[in-house]
Amino acid sequence: MAKKIGLLPCLVLGLVLSVAGAPADASPGPTAAAHLTPGAAHGALRVGLVQRVLEDRVLVLTNRQRRAHGCRALRGSAALRKAARGHTVTMATRGVMSHQLPGEVKFSTRITRAGYTRWRLVAENVARGFSGPAAVVQAWMKSPGHRRNMLNCRLRDLGVGVVLHNGQLWWTQNFGRR
């Protein structure tokens, strides 16, 4: 009997296969396709789609946790996603997980520069090495500081960034309230 495989595992496998064949300096971000050949552009677009699916799934799982703990759901924010993706790429390419890397501005400045302006409150979670959205959300929920950010009912918006680099997934959540 054939085993049915869900959409998310198939997309993750496609991401792994696409990135494994990409040059080491290829960025999985939405602008990567502008510098690639038509065949490579198709692969970059596929990677971007998978990236978005994984990021959106983190938002869904985070909101599930928030509702279970009495908080309203977070809204997805394009500006916060831009900030989260940018920081995730920086962490992955440097091979260091941190909220502020040497020479980098603090996360609140990154968030503002990405277009999330006039905010009253921001927060950030980072992680690396978890196999997928459920694993990273579960890990964040087990960490007191990360959990506090996820369950902070004053926060209203979320942007998630995920990057696959050298076989490892890197994650950032940027939270905000205007």
C-alpha cells in the first residue's frame, strides 16, 4: 500500500533538492531570480514559494499557541517578514545565530529599516537547525524568553524568515505592535 505524503513534506523535499543544486552563494530570497538564467530562475521561484509556505506555517502554529494561551492571533506583516528574512540570511551566511551580529545594527533598527515604522513594541526570536515549522515553534515554546515573546498578548504583527543554508534551516521571528 502506498503511503500518502502531505504537501508540506513534499515542498520541503523540493526546497532541499532545489537548494542542494544551487550555487553556494545563491540567495533563496525573492530577488534571487533577477540574476539567474531562466531555468535557474524557475528553481529560485520554487525555493521562494517553499520558503513562504514554511514561514506562513510558523505564523499559523504561533497563532495556535497564542489562542491556546488567551492571546489574539498575530497578523502577517510584509515589513516584518522582510526584516526577518534579511537577518536570517545574514545569520546563515555568517554561520552564527545571534540577535545582533558584529557590524550589524540592533534588531529594532533592522525592523524599522525594513519598513515597519512607528512601532511601539518589537521582539525577536531566532533559531537554527530545526527540521521544520512544528519543531522550531515547539522549541521556542520550551524556551522561557522565546515563549514570552510568542505569548506576549500586546504584540499584534509577525514576520517570519527561514533560509536553508548548507543543509541547515535558519529561522527568525520578528514581532511588532504599532
